[in-house]
Amino acid sequence: MKKLILFACLSIFFISCVKDSQEYKDLKAEKDSLEALNSKKVAEVDSYLKRINDIADNFDKLRAAEQYVNTDASGEKLSKEAVERINENIQLMSQILQKNKEEIARLEEQVKKGKGSNSQLQRTIDRLNATLQERALSMDSLKMELAQKDEKLAQLGHEVGILTESNDILSKDNIKKADQIKKQEELMNTAWYVFGSRRELKSQQILTKNGIFRAAKILQNDFNKDYFVKIDIRSTTTIPLYSKKAKVLTNHPMKSYTITTENGTKVINIKNYVEFWSVSKYLVVQVD
């Protein structure tokens, strides 16, 4: 037991002497330095990898945006929404290219500042630069293609605009002509009638008489047109007179109408409206 205790004491003393020796201290410092250097290298490599991964992700986004542009631009005619999406994706592609250019430049600078050379890392940077140039050329080609399509669309739009303007003018002319035709048809198919006692007709200058022995004249220049009822001859086939007596004073073909009695009062029945109104568009009926 005493020997064991003695051995333990000697071991502790030996270890204490070793730790206090300069050689141990130098070895410990070298070990700490190597661990610190290794940690720095690991952090540096992690930084390289993160930057490379970010650049790779950006290239994936760039390819996706380019695919969207190609899809939207594939049609002959582009909608307003498609043009807006194309412009947004083109702007996004420009931003991604610029960001990757800056990231690759930072990566190159970081590698140059690092201690020692890394040929594998440099080859990776070279490939990233080559991909950057390839995507930049592809984007320039896409922009040129879109510009040519825009030019064609602009020319087509100009031609369509001229055609639309011509169509508008033609449409306006057609509408104007249609209105004129409609007014002419309405005028052609418009007639006026009036019925009243002899005294009423005279009071409105519809029936006039110059001298005692002269026949009465109908519809001279000063007659009151507002006293007449305006009708569409195409839809008016009967004219009720609300009187037991009726005498047509204006000229209308006899075969084109009849006068009948309905419910004790006279009614003019027009059998052929074209023939009836062919002589005069004014109908005057005396009812006393």
C-alpha cells in the first residue's frame, strides 16, 4: 500500500514537472496554433462552398426565368399580361446576372487573399465565369429576339390601328347612313289624320272657303298641323272616329278602305295602307 501511494505521488510530481517544462509549453502552443489554423481553414472552405452554392442557386433561378420568358413569348400574339410577365422576368434575369457577376468576383478575391493555392477551386471559378458568359449571351440573344418580335408586333399593331380606324370610319358612315335610311323610312311611313265637325275643321284652317258660292278648300298653307294625329301607316289599320256620321274629305282610293260601324260609331278600316296613303299623307274626316 505504501508503495502504491509512493508511485502515485511520483507520477503526479512527474506530470507537474512535464507541464511546467518549456518543451511542453511549446508543444501545447503549436497544437493550439494548428487547431486555430484548421478552424480557420474549415471556416474559409465553408465560406467558399456557401458562395458557390448561392451562385449555383442563382443560375437555377436564371434558367427558370428564361424558361418563363420563352413560354410567354412563344405565341404570335402577346397579351398585355404576357408582356408584363416578360418584362418582369427580363428585369429579374438582369438582376441575377449582375448579382452572380459580383459574387464570382468576390469569390476570386477571397481565394487570392487566402494562403496557398487551390487549383480545384480555381477551376470551379473558371466554370462559373464560363456559365456566366454563356447565360449573358443567351439573355442578349433572347432580348434581340423579343425586340424583333416587338418590332413586328408594333408594325402589325400599326396596320391593325389603320384598319381599325378605317373600320371605325366605315362603321360611323354605316351608322349615319342607317340613321338616314331609318329617318327616311319613318318619314315615308308617317301620316297624319284628323276628324272633327265642320266648325272645328274651319277653326284650325284645315277647311277654308273663299266666297259664298265657292267650294271649301282643304289643307291650305295656313292650316294647323299640330291639330293632326301622327301615325305609322305600317301599323295603323283602323282609325276610330267616335261619331255616328263620317265623311272623308281628302283624296284616298275608295278600294283601299271601308267605313264601318262598330258599337254605334264609325271606324275607318284601311285594307291596303300603301294604296290608301299614296295620294295624300293627310286624312281629314268630317264627323257632323
